[in-house]
Amino acid sequence: MLQNGKIKGLVFDCYKTLIDIKTDEKSRETNERVSQWLLYQGVRIDPARLREEYKWKVVGRLESSGQQHPDIRIEEIFAEICAENAFREIDPSGLGIEAAKMFRIASLRRLEAYPQSLRLLEKYRDIPKCIVSNAQRVFTEQELRFLGLYDRFNFVIMSSDHGIKKPDTRLFRMALDRMGLEPWEVLSIGDTPENDIFPPRSLGMDAMHIHEAWRYA
């Protein structure tokens, strides 16, 4: 399908498509590291309470969004937690951003680009490409950059920027609009049928699992 002349643009998912990742956000170790780091930023919160506060604030934000497939900005959740547990004057907004990054660092167990995907990007470097991902801009952009992936794409659409996540087809419509291409001219590549295959196909796009796409690398 990638060799089909009608394909004029490619849409990629990010994690488990371009990036091999493993995280452990719920572990005590992760929350202990963040809790200890926050203490030096002027915020006192027990690791177990941090885990519960984070969970319930995320649930509350998602349930009140009014969207069928909502997303949040994780830095806003941490800003609230910091503001409510500060023992000295802080900048909740700025600290929320840094706390979100620290949370990612503490939870990260593996992060690397798939070599097969790198070969695929190189082979089709002359075709316009974008990323459409259920991802948090606050740390995902940096991960793409230091893995050498960000500048390989014409643009990147992340769910946290728009308050909605895949399978909401509006994210794929944004990609089509920014590419200036018709649905049948664009191929979506990803690892999750519910997010990366069925939604774009409902718009008239072609779609392919990343493992199948690797055969064309």
C-alpha cells in the first residue's frame, strides 16, 4: 500500500509506533521520587496521597470535560496539587510543568526509537508526514526531539493540546486540513486498531498497522 502512487501523505502514531516505551506511573517508587523532589520545591505531599490526588483529579477533569474522548494537560493537574500542598510561596503554573516532567522521568523504564520506524521515515522522507498522538506535549515533544524524530515531521498533533484524544476523528481531520490533502491520499500508521486504524478509515483514509508498515522499510 505504501507503494501505491495515490498516497501523498503519512500520519503516524507516536508511542509503540515510533517510540518503544515502558513506564510505571502507579508504583510507590515513582511517587516517592516525585514526592521527595517536590519537597525541595516547597510542596509537601506523601507519596500515597500524591498517587491518589493525581488519580482523582484526572478522573474529575475527564468526567467534567463534556467530550466523548477527553484528554487533559497533566501539568495543570500537578499545578493544582502543588498549589494545595505548598508550605511556602511557589509559582503553581511553572512548578506544575516541572513536576509533570519529573513525574515522567521517575516513571520511565524504557524509551528508544524503533530502528524499523527510523528506516521507514528515511525511505519516505520526501512524503509529507505528521504525528497524531494521544500524548502530553509537556514531555512528549522533548522525547521526540532527543530521539531525533521531531524534525522528521511537518507537524505534530498531540491530544493534550486539544482536550480530545483518539479515537476522536477530529484529530485526523486536523491532520488532513494541515496537509491540504484529501482522505484517500493519506495513510495512517499505528499500533492500535481502535485509535489508528478504524477512525481514519471512517474518514476515507487508508490505514496500516505499524508491523505491516515495517515490511516496506
